[in-house]
Amino acid sequence: MSLLIKNIGELFDGYKIIKNTSIYIENGKIKSIGREEKADEIIDASNKFVMPGFVDCHTHAIFSGYRAFEIEWKIEGLSYKEIAERGGGIAYTVEQTRKASKEKLKKETMERVKEMIKHGTTTAEIKSGYGLDTENEIKMLEVINEIKNNASIDIVPTFLAHAVPKDMKADDFVDVIVEEMLPEIGERKLAKFCDVFCEVGYFNVEQSRKILMEAKKYGMLPKIHADEFSCMGCSKLAAELEAASADHLLMTSEKEMELLADAGVVATLLPATPFILNEEYPDANKMLRYGIDVALATDLNPNCYVTNMQFIVQLACYKMGMKPIEALKAATINAAKALKMEKKVGSIEVGKNADILIMNVPSHLFIPYKIGVNLVEKVIKNGKVIYSQQ
Ligand code: NIG
Ligand code: FE
């Protein structure tokens, strides 16, 4: 099977802009750029803007129970912590997710994945973390893996040590994670990454180190929810463990930025979270100046329900001062790096998977410019059209 996408007005290949070009695809892989080969199928891009599929490298897309009831509290100015104390937050979602059957979880998550696809996501990471006991964390990971086997996009499963259950001491729960959860997840190969919410009131640096070091023994690669509300040395830990990424980074110090840069840890920024929590945004430009690879993701979760990576690019440009090209790079090839998938996805290069978006705009500048509508015309995954705007 071969496919030619011709009459591309502007192409962003993951790194730079190329004008007036074409992409030739064979058996789902990119074969050549700029050569109009004979093909079984032709798509005329009609001078529109074409780019790699978005890589959403940080989501909590699997959960049950929406938290729309928190909206008015947020508008009143209640903090994340105060909302949790009023019966919202992670504990509420844990209760709902524990109650949900695998079928229900799968159906609800699949709907979210479809929403992501429609908005241009062709690779998505999904974390567990709303089970908080062995049975329910495994249940979540099993569902993520079923979705991975059935979805038309790449799904990457992550085990997340998200919070300490109400009735337990943190150290005791860490023992459960290390002695029960990780061995089973490791043996059954249910997760590529292990992530920890390293934060005051969740897991401290010592506990996070213990979990991530143990996960490494089973071949799971470390990731860290770091410096979201406080700076307590989580980025330093990410650098020490050579984590694939450190995520959030609202409070990261310059010293730690230097460490992340030296260790080659990707900084995954999630601007929708400070947007809905009315907080300061991370300093993307400072991180870029330190030479850190900056990635972007939605953080889709019941606290921050965003499936659309175009909106994330818009926030990155307007609220974090990133240039459109930098933001698009962060949402594609750098995000692929955060998932250790940069050899296969995230850019339009010969030999890579043909994950391509045809956007209903003439240039990349229109992605941050046109807000509030879906700009995706076609989503191509492994050389096949999986979504087409009606
Ligand atoms: O990445 N920060 C921790 N976890 C999620 C939010 C989880 C929740 O509130 O349900 C996040 O923002
Ligand atoms: Fe998160």
C-alpha cells in the first residue's frame, strides 16, 4: 500500500518549516519527502498546513467519575488542597474508579481516546493511579493494555504512584507498591514507565526514589510529577535517576534546571493545569535557555479535562511565551522523546511511522492564532486515514 500527500502548502516536519512539498508513504512508513512518486492513493492537501500527529505524553485518561462539581469552587478561588478537603480531588476519583467495572472504564476511556484522535493526537500515554490498591491499579493497567491493543493510535501505559490511601501511612503504602504492585506489573509487562507524584502530602523524595529504583529493576523507566506545588528536590531526583521526563515543573529552581539539562531529562510542561487552577505557568523560556528539551502535554484528568493538544500549543504560546515552532516541536518530537519513542514517531522523516495531520489552515502560525475550534482536517496514523472532518 502506498500513499502520496501532495500539494502541501507548508510542512512542519518536527523541527523546521518546508514550503510546497509532498510526502510519499509505503506500508505505513515515510519513504520520501518532496518527491511526487506514483502511489495507490493520493491525498490533495490543497496548499494547507501539514504536521506530525500530536504526541500527548502525559495523561490520566483512565478514570471514572467527572469532577465538574469542583468548577464553582475553583472559580471561588479554592486551592487544589482545599478542594480535596471538601470531598473533591484524587480521593473522589479513587472512590468512583474502584467502583467501576473494567467494561465501564474501557468504554469511558475509549471515548476520551476518540476525542483525542479527533483533535490530532496519534500517540498517547495513559497512567494508572486512581486505584491505590493492588487490585484496582492492576485493573486500570489491564484496561489500558486492552485499549493499547484495540485503539487505532499508539497507547503507552504508565504505572503511577499517585497518592496515599486515606487509611494508610505513606511508608506502608510504599511497601505495598514495592512488594505487591511492581512485581506483578513488571512480570506481566503491564507498564513501560513508572511515575510518582513527588509532592508534600503525597510521596516525599525518599519514598519516590525507593519506588522508582525498584521499578527500574523490572525494566520500567522513571518519570516524576515534580515541583507542581513545591520545590522539594524532585527535579534533582529526576536528574539523579536519569528519568525519561520530569513533569509539571511550576516551582523548579534554576539549579535544578541545570541538573535536568545535564542529565538529558525532558521537561514536560502541562499548561492546562495552571490554567484551570489559576496559577503561575512554568518558565518555559528559562528551561529552553538551559538547553532542556521541553515537551508539552494535556495532563487530561478529572481535575483538568483537556483532550485537545491544539489548545495546549495555544496556552504555551500565549501564556508561556513559546514561539509557535517551539510549541509545535514540544508537542510532537520532544513529547515523543519523553516517551522514548523519538525513533518511531513525533516527526515527519524518512523511515518513521507516517503519523500525519492535515490542518485546515495555511500555515503553522494559525495553530496558536485560531482558538476554540478544531483545526484538524485529517488524521493519518501509520499511513491510514483514521479521522476525517465531515
Ligand atoms: O497531574 N498532580 C497530580 N495528579 C494530577 C491531578 C490528579 C487529580 O486531581 O485527579 C495532575 O495534575
Ligand atoms: Fe499528571
